[in-house]
Amino acid sequence: MSESDEYRGRVREMRAKAKDLNEAAERTTDPKERQRLKDKARRIEERSEQVSGTAGGDIHPME
């Protein structure tokens, strides 16, 4: 398995986890728990975008 395949697999897992957390947030009746789940999902989505960008090679070092 290549490194890019590993990144893609990791991104898929992270996005699935974020989706699960968002769905759980929609099902809960506790506003604090809903917000906690949504915040966690957002952080995972942001991280998956970072990993996806790294895998795609579109992150350039600053000059």
C-alpha cells in the first residue's frame, strides 16, 4: 500500500467519524452534548482536510 493510499484511507475514516458524530449530535436532546459532538466533528473535518491536502501535495512550504 502506497503512502497516498494510506492518506486516502485515513481521510475516509476521519470523514466517516465526523459524519457519525454529526448524526449523533442531531439525535441528542442535550444542548451541551449536541454542541460538544458538533465541535468534535468540526475538528475532525478540519484535520481530514489538512491530511487530504498533504496527500494531494497542494501544501507548499513557505519561502
